[in-house]
Amino acid sequence: MNFKNIIEAANITNADSIHPGFGFLSENSMFAKICEESNIKFIGPSYKVIELMGNKSNAKELMKQAGVPVIPGSNGSIKGLKDAKNVCNKIGYPVILKAAAGGGGKGIRIANNEDELEINYNIVKQEAKLSFNDDEIYIEKYIREPRHIEIQILADEHGNVIHLGERDCTIQRKHQKIIEETPSIVIDEKLRNKMGEAAIKAAKAAGYTSCGTVEFLVDSEKNFYFMEMNTRIQVEHPITEERTGIDIVKSQIRIAAGEKLKIRQRDVEFRGHCIECRINAENPDKNFIPCPGKITGLNLPGGKGIRVDTAIYEGYTIPPTYDSMIAKIIAYGANRNEAISKMKRALEETVIEGIDTNIDFLFEIIKSNEFIRGDYDTSFVEKHIEERK
């Protein structure tokens, strides 16, 4: 997180560019600006675009103007509790309060009535200030039982934008994704094209370049609404890579080097089905408390159709300082049943000793009848946790 040290390291090594990954400074407009001023290419969108799309309420207003469907809510940030009450009375409860500069599931609360609004209003502002050093918040109508569907896009510096299909990120805990898959079982070809076109429209409206993800909520009637745009590579990008055969990080670097996209929309081919499970160092039986510590034994899965993205090894000590995710297991199959079967086997093969993980919890979800049927929404994990008690 130290801007000065990173820039100095880049200068000492004669680096001409910096790839920020998917955490830390990846969506920090100030860092992207400093890179530009230091004549170092930030491998991502411009700092102005990061700033624009990083403020969720401003991004929503831009999408409205571009004709992208958005969830009913406040026009920009809320000016005070009285303003919040007026908005809620207009759009109706339940509502969701969100940090304008938010991300990662932080600074989000649901209010079912005015009493809950009064309680959660100050809580969200405090969380926003602590997490993002910005206490601006906005309000949206809370969509019950939605699917969380995102569209991956690639945009070069010559005006070309394509989408690489959808990822279903509905399986999440406290707004943090834990299982993702592509394609989504609820998205047909017609809706996929419609959402892809909306994502491209969103990227063009923002003057976006690099890879990015446009996130939508899809209700039970298959209406979709813009949520936010992630101006970076996503944790779950491997499932799109496996299904399309397109290396998204390589594409990012080529775009940053000024190259034109080598593929057009009609060239994008979708094959098979892919699922990703996020392995976290946490204990699901103790309210998902983080479990840092030393890994004393390790066996990672392999075989055809299995990919593991991780930096852990036997003897590695997981620090208490960062996010609890320590690995990603990706399973690819010819169809969804095959991908589920491979993921079950991969989770069974995975052994991480010395710390607690969520592997068994993920296995429970993957083998559940609801997951196999595709019959779930964003509240599924919370319901599953209650059933385990």
C-alpha cells in the first residue's frame, strides 16, 4: 500500500508498467494517477475512469444517462437522515444502504422499515469512513431473492469493446462471493446477449479501457439492473478464461501496450461449464473466524479440467493482516454436471493442515440439492448456515 516504495522499486528495476492484481491498489485512482505522472503504465483503466466508476452513486447516474437499467434509488449520495427517509418513502421498503466508495461487501446494510433505517444509516456511514475514508452513502431498492450476474468485458484504447459472457456469483456470504460459475443456469442466449450489450454500452459510456466487469442483479422475472463496475481483474476471472480460451491478464497487458483487440465479438466462443470455489482460511463452525497460521501439510488437487490458483505451500505462514482467501480451485467440464462432479473430487482431494479452512463448507454447498438444481439466490448461504446450527 506504500505508493512511494512501489514507484521507487519500479524505477530502480527500470519497469515500464505495473500490474496491480485484484486487491490493494487495483482500484485506487490516486495510485494510478501517480503511475501516470511517473511515466509508468498502470495496467488498467485511467485514473479518471477509476475515480468515476469507483463512486457507486456517480456510476449509477452515468448508467442512467447511457440507458443501462439501474435499480431505483437515490439520485447520487444521501445528504442526511431526512433525505434518506424521503428516498425510502418514495421507492418503498426494503432498501439497501451502500457506501458510495464501497467494495468487497463492506459498508452495506438492509433496512426493512424506518426504525432500521435510523439505526443502519449511522452504522453504514461509520463503516464507510473506516473502510474507505469516505462516508458518502447512497440508497437503492432492495431486490428480493435476486441472482448476482456479472459480465466480463475487454476494451482497447482504440474504441473496441467486447464481452466474454456472464459469471453467476450468487453464492455469497455477507456480500462476499465464495462460489462462481459460468454459464449461469438462469441466463439464456437472448438474455446473455442483452446483458452483454448493456455491459458494452456501460464501458463505452465511461470511456473504459482494459478488462473490467459490469455487475448486475437479475430478479425472478429476468429483469436485470446495473449494480457497479469493477475496474480491475476479478478474483473469479479464471472460469471465463477456461470457458472462452482467452487469457484475460495477457489481454490486459496487450491493451496497456496500446495493441488493438485481436478478437471481435463474433469470434468469442463459449465451451463447456466452469465452477470456481474460493478457499478461505476461516472456521465456518465458529462464525467464519479467520484462521491465520502455519500450513503444516498440503495436498492440492490436479488432473484434467482442474486448475488451482494459489501462492501457498507447506511451511507457509498465513498472516492475520489480509483477506482470508488463500486459494482458488477451478473445475471445467463439458457440462454443468461434469463440472460439479470434478469440483467435488477436487475438494475431497484438497488437504490443508495446520489451519482451519472452509473446504468442507464448500463441499456441503456443491453437493446440496439446491445447488445441483440451480435453485438458489443471494440469501442461500445464510439460510444454509442457519440449517447447520
